[in-house]
Amino acid sequence: MSALRISGGRVHDPANDVDGELHDVCIDGGKVVAEVGPDARRIDARGMVVMPGGVDIHAHIAGPKVNAARRLSFELRRDDVEACAGALRSGTGGLVPSTFATGYRYSLLGYTTVVEAAAPPLAARHVLSELRDTPMIDKAFLVLMGNNQVLFELIRESRGAVSPALRDAVAWWLEATGGYGVKLVNPGGVELWKQNNGYVDSLDDQVAGFAVTPRQVLEAIGGAVDELGLPHPVHVHANNLGVAGNADTTLETMRTLSGRRAHFAHLQFHCYGGKPGGRLRSRAPELLDYLGGHPELTADVGQVMFGEAMTTTADAHVSAVLRDLSGGKWINHDTEVETGCGIVPYSYRARNYVHALQWGIGLELFLLGRDPWQVMLSTDHPNGGSFLAYPKLIRLLMDRGFREEQISRANQRAIRETALLDGLDREYTLNEVAIVTRAAPARRLGLRDKGHLGIGADADVTIYHDRADREEMFATPRYVIKGGELAVEEGELRRADDGLLLSSRAAFDPEVSRVLEPLFGERYTVAFAHYPVRDPALREPARIVEAGS
Amino acid sequence: MPDPGPVTCAGCALLCDDVTIEPSGDGVRLEPPCPLGAQWFSERARRPASAPAATIRGQAAGVEAALNRAAELLRGARRPLIYGFDGATVEDARAAVALADRLGALVVPGGLAGAWPGAPALPLRGASSATLGEIRDRSQVVVIWREDPLTSHPRLLERLGFVDGSADGSPRRAWRGTRTLVVLDDRDTATAARADLRLRWARERDLEALTCLRAMQRGVAARSSDLGDALGGLLERLGEVPHAAFVYGPALSSGAGGQRRALALHELVRALCGDRHVVTLALPSAAGATGAEDVLTWQTGYCGSVDLAGGHPELVTATRPLMADEGVDVSLCIEGGLSPAPAGVAEIALGSLPARGDAEVSIHTAAAGVEATGTAHRLDGVPLALQAPLARDAPSAAALLARLLAEIER
């Protein structure tokens, strides 16, 4: 890796309290360094904006669920192709791009690290295989544990406490799969869906057959993640997604986890007032207030963007509701012992009351939140919209005039239910954009080498033309540097790079196998000995982030 | 033979991973017993050390020479075709699609012989499905639609909890009592003999039957159909339970009208899901089929046959076998049954079993699951590791394909 000096750019590196200062960024050996020699290659960044590479804390880019969504959206990719050229592979785009296209398009957008937010551990080999075919970006995946029958047994035995066996089991699962963090999706509720199309009303509902409650699952697994010191806290998709009145559930989930670190996924979908079955309204301000008082909690927004989307979730009950609403395509897939999966193509329309309200609530979360380090940017790709919509979303945050024009096109009855017409004139600064798109996600993921440009950081850097049209600016970076090498220049990919798999590791007592093996034998149709992924070809090249480091 | 412990058997798409193997005569015995698995292991374990590593026009040749010849053919091909994948690993399929991308080849995940599978139904409306364990633990009624898994996937019923002719009585199973195995088939098969309820009608009437079932499920009487009683009995069984599964395969979804029949089944299941949990399980026969389709989907975005001739993926929607229609001049068969090719098509075969003698180039590959490790996707999508209990020096198909690609790019 050659030495490089990025000179004269306006640097936005909020993790190091650098807010638009003119200074050089030096790179050598794939890292940011204090200085490079006179022979170093130079990029003249005068008049440009320099930021760390983007970090997406919550997206769906790989695994059987995403692949099924690709199958389901074949008609959207015919006119959206990537050609095979040089070392670059061909692919197709649409809402759920093929793997190579996913890597290329994230890179072209200035993103250098992406987290697949929901992987069934039983499918780890599949997820890892896809991630190997997703180039240009470093990537990690979160392991679904919120409806795992084996963990339910351990939680029942410990009566909801964090037992050593449970803690060891969580660490074992991460080691067995190569995962980075722990994801809870509708804890307890997916098992109820698979049992009898059921759902969770309250966090204290019993999961039939297991005598555990969603609250116990949250406390026990969230606590185990915290005690293990995993780099990323438990990542929660709360119960009752999309249901009117679900803000009560979300607040109760926050209270249950308060005092522990936790990250709430796509908070927009969990901010609703009203009565179940009735009209939605916004309760985003209440949730933001609660978050504001609890710095140990963070969230990503899950912004809805008007247009086509592909809902892909482990929360299969939600998909059944959307199936009935849309009458269109629907995939359901039940994975033994662990989770479910639902996929429905969906269209968010500006004139539709519910969709406009969802859109407005997302903007409320961004604009009313006091601390951008706590509320991060996502569209829950592809659930709220494609990651390719990020530049437009950034413009909505940075450009009040554009936002007001967009607001005027949306369902006004819905907009009046939000704070968007209350003189909300906030415009994000470039530094705030740098926080919500790279610094905060990297910090929350515990990726100390990412999301900043301090000495020793990974040399993942994005350089933008400082354009007045912020959508255009963030859609087409002038340069993207990944691991110290030029990856993108003026909208063209310059090299093909595999990217790293990011995994985390926590110590555990190997004797936990004696506890797990009989529970596996009863439940799984896969042998316990064959469950862990051991093939180095699937797990490398990797960077392991040790718990507690 | 060293004791490798339990291994994964790639003899069919069930990929049972609890299998122990031991020598038996000139073959291999499996525990739990499975005739298909034993035959599959035996055929691959039996390969004599003196067998040529490669052939060119039927004559023994070195691997290097054969690779060079294959590269020469593919470089000069106007319309290359890559197909097969019956015994391919995920790694093989990844390498094959990479090669196809560079060549601008047509990729067909499956064999070319037999009935043309047609375009898959799933992308049009979706499906409800589940892994084996979900069906075993929850489905009280399992309907086998015109397949004979006791022959094609010998341990399927056992793995779905139907043990020794009766339901597995494990107290943990949600159904905890009697289950019903329904078999629809007008043939007297081994599976049909195990049925608790048999349904019989000709295959030509499947679409009619599915349409009637859907109508009856909606409360509309199937006025003109003489199948009414049989269908009513099936609906009654399904109506009594909260969980059910339909198991189907090529007999439903392949050949003329296959897509419509499969769509009708998925529509019925979707309707039944309104007030209960109903899933389907597809039965591909080959161990490599699901993995190859998954790889093709994630690398190109499309499932089914994909054409890369334009420099990017395009879905092939032809309704007839491709080789004759598309002007194919060079075909590369990977770990599959080599299909008879029209005159003028130069054939290259990479496989763990001897290829037909008239292939232009044939290179022996290590059999995944016997001589080489790898990853395969079970018929329900669960990815599994393949072990190498009889590891030998032969290269894997993935390794050969990577060398071919390097040679072509040189």
C-alpha cells in the first residue's frame, strides 16, 4: 500500500473534534498516519470535503432472506445492470442488488463498512459465502438470537437472569458463526408466529411451551451481551413493529434495557401512537426524550423514502400483515429453532396518510433529536428504501427549502400530525452528517479503527466536491479511499477489493458444549458437531474485534 | 478407511449430516442405512488409482494439457454454455459463475436432459416454506404431491418425524399425537404405501385439482369436478390442524404447465395461511441444485437460467431446452450428468465420475463430500459443510475452474 497525502481539504472528523478544518490527511500502510514522505502520492482536495468512509450500522445485504428478496424482484433489475469489465464482475441492481453490485454501489456512495443486521445463525455459511462475494466494503453481520429455542431453555432455567451458561452460549454462537453482534427481532414474537400465527401483546406475555417472556429475553440476552463486553451492544428490533400504539412497547423495551447498552433498530417503525387497528400518530418526541435521558441507548432511524421498497424481515408476522395489505408477492420462511422470515415488495406513497406519517416521523427523529451521536442514519435498506436513497435523505436533513418542498407534496393530514410544520428549521451541518453516517455508527459498533481520521484509523476516506446540491454531492464522491487504496474516482470504480469480514469474539467456557449439545440434538436437524463454521475460506480475510478491548 | 466420524452425505438433496460410513465389500455401508447414499459413496470411493486424471477425445491426458485444451475451446467459443451442478459445491458454483461472467456464457443450473424445468414460479408470487425441523416439529398433516421420496430422498420421511410407519412420539413435538401422511399419486410407490390417506388422479388433472381446492377453500363448490370428494377430504384434514406442509417436486413444477401448477399450489398455500400455518418444501433431486441456484441468484440477481452474453446478467425465459435453440458451440458440464449434445457442440466435462467417452475434454475432480470438502445447501436452504472422509489429491471443480479462468484471462 503506497503512501498518500490528501492535501488542502476541509476535514470533517467529528470523533476527533475536527469540524471543517483545512488540513492534510496522511495515509500509509492502510492507516492514517501523522506524516508521509515527499514522495507520497498526493490528492489535491482543495475546495473539497473530506470525511471518514461511511459506516452503515443497519442494512440487509446478504443471506437467505436477502437472496429470496432478489428472486422476488427480478422485474426491477432488467434495466439496472453492472457490466463485467476488467476485474469488476457483472451484476444487477434494483432494490436488492446482486452481491457484487451491492459492494460496488456502496463504495460509489462513499461507504466503506456495512453491517448485515439480521442473519439466522443456522444460515451462517450462506451469509458468509455471500459476503465473500460482496466486494469493496468491510462487512459484519448480526446473529439472530431473540427467538432461539435453545436460548429460551437457558433463560427459563435461569428465570430470566444472566446465567454463566447463557453468557457462554451467546459467546459460543458468535464464535460458531463468525458473527459480529447479537440481534433480537420481536423477541418471543417470532416463535409465537411460527406456533400459531400469534404475536406479542405485552412484554410479559408468555411464549407458549417455553415459559419465558419477551422481557426476560431482552433482559437475559441484553445482559449477557453487556457482561461479555461485546463491542456492539444488543441490537433490538422491538416487538409490535408497525402497529399503532407501539410506542408504549418501545418505551417499555427501553426501560427494560436501560442501564445496559442497547441499540434500537429502525426506530421510526416503533414510534407510533394511536390504538391498535386505529389511525397512527407520531410519538417520536416522547421516544427522543427518553433516549436523551439515557445515553447508554442509541438508535438508527429506518427512514421511509417515497417510492418502491422491499420489506425483508425476520419478523414474519409483519410480512403477513403487509401481504394482506398489498395483495402482492409474499415469501414466508420458517427456520427451525431460531427465527422466521418474511418478504413483501412495498410502495411508499407521498399521498398515503400512513406512509407520509412514517416519512415525517423519520424526519422528526433526525430533526428533533438533540444528540446526533444517539440517532443514526439508515433506511433499514431495503425496508424503508434503498441505501441509494441516502444522498436524498441527507439533502432532506441539510436543505430546509428542499425539505419544505417535499413536505408540501406529502399527505398534509399526516404531516400535521408531526412537528414538521412547527417551524422546524434545523438544517444538518456537514459535521452532523459525518456523525450520523460514519462517526456515530462506528463508535456504536465498537469499531475503533473506523469512522474517524485520527492517527491509526483505517485509511477509509471519502472526499466530496463541496456542492450546494447536497444530494448530488453525497451521491457522487470525488474520491473514495478504502484501506489506503484509491477505490473510486469521479464515479468510477478504480479497483476490485475483497474487503474484510469483521467478527467479534468473547471468551467462553468450552464446557458450554455439554449443555448445548443435548438441546441441539432434540431440536435441530443439523448435527451439533457440524453446526460451527470452521472453514477458513468462509471466515477470512477477517478482523476479529475482541470483547472488552 | 479411517473413521471420519459422522459426515454429510451428498447422495441426494437431503444432505443428511449424521452419517457414518464403513467399507462393505467393494462399496460402502452407511449408518443410518440409505441405499441411495451407499451407492453414491461407493461409486466415488471405487475409482481406481490408475484411472486417467483427464482425457482429450477419450485419450488419457495430463490435467494441464486438458485445461489448456478446455481454455482454448472456451476462448474461441461463440456461444458457451455452463450447466450441470448436480454434485457441485457452493464454491464450485461461485467459480463457475465467475468464469461464465468472463466468457459471457449462458448458465443453466441443472441438467439439460429430460423435461425442461421452465421458469420458476416463486418469483411471480412468492411461497411459504420451512426447514425440515419446522415441518417435523409442527406440521400435523404432510401432503406429498406426486413424489416418491422413499426412493428419491430415502430418509425424508424419517427426517420429517415419520418413523417406522408411525409418527415420532417425542413429547416435545407440537403435534404430540397422530399425524397424517397424505400422498397424492396415481402410481403405487413406496411412499404411497406408507400413506395414511391416499389420493389418486392423473397428473394431467393436477392444475384442475389445485384450482378446485382453492375454490373449495374459498367456499365455492367445485361443481363439475369428480374430484370433489377426494379434495373435500383433504381440505377437511387440513382444516383440522394449525400446521400443515406440502412436499412437491419436479412432477408438479416441471415440464409443460409446470409453472402454472406450481403457482396454483403456492396460491392455495397462501390462502390456507390466512388462518393457519402452512408451508411447502420443494424436492430437488441433486445435492448441488439448491446451492447452485442460490449462488446464481446472489451473483446475478436472477434464479433460473441466466445469460451473460451481453456483458451483464439477463434472465432467460425460454420455454424449451436451450442448447439447440441458442447456437451453443461449446458446453462445460460441472459435476453433472453430461447431456447428449447436438452435433458440432464441443463438450468439456469436469466431474468426479467418468464422463462419456465422446467428450472433447474430461477432467476428473475430487468428489465433494468424499474426496474434497466444501459447502452445500440442503433442499430447504440450510447450508452444510461437506467433509472429505476419503481425501485424495484430485483437484476440486472450483480449483479447476479458477485455473481455467486464469488461463483464459492470461
